[in-house]
Amino acid sequence: MAGASAETILKEIQSEVQRFTNGAHQSDDITLVVLKVK
């Protein structure tokens, strides 16, 4: 995933969080920050 865009990485993380929680209700916000350093 090192060559992927920040947006692609973000979407993949969101997808994996949804899969991991199996649709369970979120009791708090989730904040994601993806930084690409060159």
C-alpha cells in the first residue's frame, strides 16, 4: 500500500474498521489522518 494515494489508504482503513466492528454502533467519533511523506 506504500504506493497508494492518501485517499485510497483512508478508504481502505475505513473499510477495514467497518469489517472489524461488524456494523456495531459507534459510541464515539473516529478521526483518521493519513500523511504521505516524500
